[in-house]
Amino acid sequence: MNSAQERIGFIWSIAELLRGDYKEGEYGRVILPFTVLRRLDCVLASTKSAVLAKAAKIEGTKLENNEAVLNKVSCLPFHNASALDFERLKGDSVNLARTLRSYVRGFSSRAREVLDRFGIEEQIARLDEKNLLFQVYLRFAAIDLHPDNVSNLEMGHVFEELIRRFSEQSNETAGEHFTPREVIRLMVHLLFAHDRDFLATPGSIRTLFDPACGTGGMLSVADDYVAEHGAPGVRLEVFGQELNDESFAICCSDMMMKGYNPENIRFGNSFSKDGFPTQRFDYMLSNPPFGVDWKKVEDAIRAEHDTRGHAGRFGAGLPRINDGSFLFLQHMISKMKPEGEGSRLAIVFNGSPLFTGDAGSGESEIRRWIVENDWLEAIVALPDQLFYNTGISTYIWVLTNRKPKKRKGKIQLVNAVTFFGKMRKSLGQKRNEISEAQIGEITRIYGDGKPGEFSKIFDNDDFGNRRITVERPLRLNFEATSHRIARLPEKSAYLNLARSKKKGKEGQREIEEGQRHQKAVLAVLESLAGLGLIRDRAVFLNHLDSAANAAGIKLAAPLRKAIVEALGDRDESAEICHDSEGNPEPDPELRDYENVPHKEKVEDYFAREVLPHVPDAWIDHEKTKIGYEIPFTRHFYVYQPPRHLKDIEEEIRQIDAEIQGLMGEVFA
């Protein structure tokens, strides 16, 4: 086997041994960890004897970090201190399960962690139970993955292709941990579109981070791009964090296959356990899960938001509990290098972060923070049906704190929804794909930064608005009819008159006094029946107070309010109700809201859009909130005139004729 494709084909063929005993979607659980195990065995072969000699020499000493010493001997960030290897394991097929587990346990902690998260010992036991272990082992032992024959770059390509095939094979869950490669390539092109200086400078080194790295696809594609387009010595140091055990193991393995330090991949939830609390990165990429709630880590996130504010990661705001997308973005922004150096990032979202949340909500405040800091450079709308587990529309957000001069204060929207081709065979809900030529065209449109058919350029302020509260006056009429008086006994202030917290005779006495009070109040209201309809609340209250005083009854404020609610009805022809300071009192039922663009004066908008329709309205300026939303679809909407009625009528006649013809054939 002299080519990567031959090696891939050979390893892929091993899965045939599993058919029947394993489900098709489970093949990767065996093939991937055994591929890693075989590669590690080959990589460590040349230093194996030296490591064993050093291990024997330091055994029993008081060295605090034996692993570091042995890693230095292996010249790698891992080693294996077991006397076993793939060749020696052949000698005991009967006890292979036991000896293979012993060999696995001989790896240093980081390599062992990767294999453990694959669940390799469980797979060894399962293969042994099915009498498949020795067959699988022999097939892997037959392939030479020694670095003299298979470079780190080639091994990385082999492993990536295996990951891709197994992910697509189990396409019902692939979208959770695997992003289609063409989407990643587009993101990477966008990320580096303005950074040709870095790629052209020999020996340049930059860092790249993915806080939800899955199987490491983002990291791998970015690394390949730099290797392909960069000058000699230009390279990326890649970092990632992942929550899923198997995805973490795959990603770490991929890094090891390529000769990178697996310590750069951290396990755990990025929100509750930041794997890189003090580090900042030049570039960031991510495709966080769509619409996944963050309830499990709510306490930790709210604590950081409340106690640290903008000194923490989530100071701008918290999105609704059922979608943590904006938490990932805030986390990434916190990893930006300070202005002067700066960073660039690209992240995939569904449509929700564009507009979800009214002014003042967590989502709106996060958008406001991003836009007002001039970090949002562009949003690219992607075709639908690109991902394995969802057919919804998706968007790439590109952010940076080192915008080129011509882009400062601007946001570009790129409408790439038509840039796709149909796949020959769908994978889950993935039916579309973006070709290399289309990736190049989208990147060119973005890179030009000019308005056109697929591109629009806006000022930051174009996406901001002020949400004003429009009030209208409360107008009530009053009449002491039996129907309206009957509403009062339903009010709590009236019912409370005949209630007591005291017990025994004293409590009973208070209840009886309250019942007499209730009857007296009803009598007062009945005495007002002759006044007829009153369209002024102040006049009605004067009559009410006079009647109550004449009857010797005290009307407490809650009871007085209850009477007004019971006997009052809204009436547009009534006089305006005023508060104690003489100001018009707003009617909550008539309250409305308007979004006024940032670039327009509130007073001008109000005079043009509101007052002509409701002349008695006013703005409660104390309730005004600033909001941001990005109505992407609206900006690219193309009006389609309705079909002419004659065309529709003609089509109906044709359909009717066809139906009549079919009916005639049936009943002929």
C-alpha cells in the first residue's frame, strides 16, 4: 500500500469483519480507536527500547514527573511504558484481550485518556466476546503506519477521511459533531480573506481556536488551507474544546496523527469549565449546536454574568434558556486579542440570532454590544439543506476587532442562498452542497466588499432602533346600573371587607362588621343610579365621595379603585382621566410600541407615523429602549407580482377539462 487512498480502503474494509455483530453506525467505534492505536504503536517503535530502558532506570526513584522524562525520551508528548507492542501481541492469541488491555494501559496519561474516551477497553471486551478480536487485530497489525512510510500530513488525511465516512454513515447524528467540509472551507476562506500578509510571510505562526470543536474538522481544514496557501514555514497552532467523549477522542487523535500536541485539545463544557481561561487567539472558528439549551450550566453562567459583568465572558447579556448560540459567540469574543494585534472569527448560526428578542432583551443587548463595538464585519446567508441533521437556513457571521479602514462602521450582508448544487445522493437532511467554484465566488463577493446583486453594505446604525412606548389617554364613562354594580362583589378589595385573620368570636365579629360594610357600600352605589351616564371620572368620584360621606361610610383607596373598575367602561367620547398631578393617565389596553430607526429623529417619526392616526397619543420617554436586529431576508426580498386573473382562470379551465376527461374514462 503506497497511497493514502489504498490505506484508507484497506482500513475501511476491516469494517466488513464487524458486519452482523455491530450496527453499521457503530463501525467507527472500533475502527477509529484501533487506527489510532496502530499509528501510536508505529510512531513509538523507534524509541520503544530507549523508553523501556529509561523506565527501568527511574523505577523506584522519587521523580515527581516520570511522564515528562519518558516523553522526552520518546521525543513526543506521549509514550508507552509497556513491554508489549503490536508485534509481541501476536504470540498469545488466546489471551489477546488481557494483553491488549495491558498494552493500552501502558500509554502515558494523555494518550490513555484519548483511548479511554473512545471506550477502547469496552470494544476489546465486545470483540473478544464475538470472537472477532484476533481477526481485527491481525488486520491492523498488517498495515504499516510508521512515520517513515506515512507522514503526519498523509496520516492526518487518512484519519480525516475515515472520520468523514463514518460520520456520514451515521448521518442521523452526524450534524451534532460533524460539519460538512465545504461549509468549513468557505468559513476558512472568509476568515483568511483579508490576511494575505500572514500567509505570505515565511515562518509566520498564528493560533486558531474552536470552542465546540467536535471531531476537529474546523481545525483540520484551517490547517490544510494555511499549508496550501502559506509561504514556507507558515503554520497554525490549533486549539479546541469538546464536550462529547467520542468526538473529543477523535479530535485529539487527529491532532496526534498530524504530529500536533494533543494537550491543545481540552475536554469539558466551554461555558462552565473554560479550558483556556487566560489564552487569546488570532483566529477562531465554530459551528455550535443549533437551538441547544444551556439549563445544565445555567447557575455557572448566571453567576459569571451577575458577579463579573464585562470582566467575564457574558457581560453583554444572556439569551433565552433554550438557545445558547450567543453564549458561544460571547465566549469567543472574550478570546480576542486586544486591538492592535486583534483577532478574526467566523461562526455558523441559524436564523434566530439575527432577530430573536425585543429591544432590551438578552439577545438584542448582545447584538447591540457587538455592533456598537464595530466587531461585526459580515453575515453570509447559506443555502438550506447543507447540514446532515437539519434543513433550515444557516448563516456565517464574520467578526473582527481589526477591520480594514474601508469596512469600519460598516456591515456587509452576502446573500449566497442560490450558490449550491444538488447532491447525487442525500445524506440525512443534507441534499445540497457548495462547489469549490462557488466557494471562490462567495469569497470574492465578500472580499470585494462592494454592493451588488448578492451583496449589500450598511452602516452599523442601520440595524439599530429605539423601541418607543406610545401611550393613549384613559377615557371612562360611569353608570350605577345593576349590571355594573354586580361586578363589584367579584373584586378582592370588596371581598376582603368580610374576611378576618383572627379566630373565634373576635374573628366572627369582624366578618359580620365587614358584611354590614359591604351592604352599605352597595346601597351607596345604588343611590347613584339616578345620575345616569357620566363621562368624566372626576365628576363621578365627587358624586361617589359625597354619597359615601352622607352615609357615613369610609372608602379606602383599594375599595375606591375597585368601584371605579366595576362601574367604569372605556369610552372614546369620554373625558380624559388625569392623575393626582394633572397629567393624562395612560390606558394600558391602548398602549402600543414603535421601532424608530437610529438614523431618524423620534419626534419626526412620531409626527409622521403615529399622530395622524391617534392625535391624542404621546411618548413615554422613560420606557424607551435601544434594540438591534438584522432583518437579513427583508433586505434581499424581491417583489413577485401576483399572477393575472385571466391566467389563473385559464389554468382552472384546463384542469377542469382534464378532470372531466378522466371522469369520462372512468365511467365510460
